[in-house]
Amino acid sequence: MKRGLIIGLFFLFTISAIAFISAKGSCENYLCKVYVGEDPITYVGNSFRAFAISSIENGLQVNGIQARVPGPGESRTIGNLEVLIKELGTDFIEFSFTSNALITEEGSYVVKKGYAIELNDISATIREIPWGLNIDTEPRVLIDNGPQECSLYVGESCKLFYGAVNQPTSNNLMITVISIQKNEEVPDNSTAYIAIKKIKEDIVPTKTPEVIPNETPEGVYFCQGCQLDNNCYPFGYRKSGNYCSEDRRFVSQIETGSCQNSFECSSNVCANGSCITQNFLQKILDFFKRLFGAQ
């Protein structure tokens, strides 16, 4: 009986393994087949996963961006990829894809040399993804934005701004490198997985507090900002976790919630009307590092 139980368990394990292997999705020659409920498939620097939208409809996740898919023979842009649906099954999606070298929306993207970013009035280019001859030298991403140049290793971020100088009302982009995939045979085909976030900093205070004089010709001194300890601080000035508000008083910076200016947030980052927490970007980085395996 013991022998029969062992044989039965072995048979059940074998059938389960065959079923799992036969259902596992794959990609070849830019043609992919992914199944609902399976882990993401990584191919040429891109990540694909099928997910259930409803009991009769499935969607496709491309590099972290989820989207509904059109019918067979139709295409849709998801992130910076043009996806053409070949076949839709009850539990799978078969599709081909091509890369779009122009990025015009926020999100996470796989990029390579020559890709362009046109967003928030900012024009930037992925100039190169180089690494040194020494095998211990880490690869990095070089990004050009006119007079600006960012050189980012995995886990690093850079703020791009509109124009030659970062003005108080400048539109900004935060670029974060999540992972880099080197191509030893064709270096120009090396790819990087990056996150792009719009940041609007309406006011960037640069003034120092003004000492209130003991006497003025009129005998009265009017502070245009916030008066504290015989000093007059300009609007937006940050001090010990507080900032000078429009009400001419210091109020506490918030960790989360709605905002209009970055100085209202404890992280000093206001994006799309909301405060970004200090550990938010780090959590995103840690998640994608675990998901894709940063090099």
C-alpha cells in the first residue's frame, strides 16, 4: 500500500508539473503568449503579465502599466510599446509588439539609447547607457536636457527642469532608474527601466529672513511674510518642519494630502497636487528591484 501511495503521489506530481510547463507563457521573435495568474514574463527588457479584468475579459500589464486590450488584429499603445493582439483566449493573450521611441506620459518605461522624452514642456534624450571596461564598473543612464545632463546609476534619481535655469514656476520631471539590462554583444541595445514623474514647483523660496528694525521712519514695520523671533520670513520659507503660509504664519508641513507647493510637504515634493512621502520612491524602487532584479 505504501508503494502504491508513493506511485500515486509521483503520478499526480508529474501530471501537475506537465500542466504547469505546458501552460507557461513565453516570448520569441517579439511574439508573446502570456497566461492569467502567472508571474510576469521578462523579454528584451520588457515585462508582460495577463490579468483578469472580469470573468469574461482579460487585460495586459506592460512594464507595470495595466490596460484593456482590443480585439484580435487590433493594436494599442501601452507605455512606450505598440501592442498588436494576435489571439485572445479565456486565460491567455497572444500578441506581438514594437517599441515606441517617444515618451509623452508619466509612468514606467523600458528605454534605450536614442529614446526621447517630451513631457511637461521638457525635451530630453536618452543619450547612452554605458559601462566601463572593468567588469566591476556599474552601468548608468545618461540623459540630456539641453544644458542639463543626468548620469544615473540604479536607484538614483534626477530632476529635469524647463529651460536653462530652474525658475520658481518651472515645470520639472523626476527621473528614477529602477534597473539596467546590459547587452554585451550590442551595447547600443542595452536597456534601462525608468520611472518618470511630473513635478510642479510653483515657488522655490531663496530669500533669507529679514531682521525687523527697531525703528522705522513711519514708526511701523509691516512684515510681508511671517514674523517670528524679531525676524520676517518670506512666504514659503521652511523652518523646523513648518513653512510660512499665505496667512502670514508658520504652519506644519504635511506628510500626505493635497498640496499646491512643494514646501507644504515634509518631503519637499508636491506632484500632481499631492505630497509624495519620503519613502514612497524607495518603496517603488525596492518593489521593482524584487520584481525585475536590478543589475
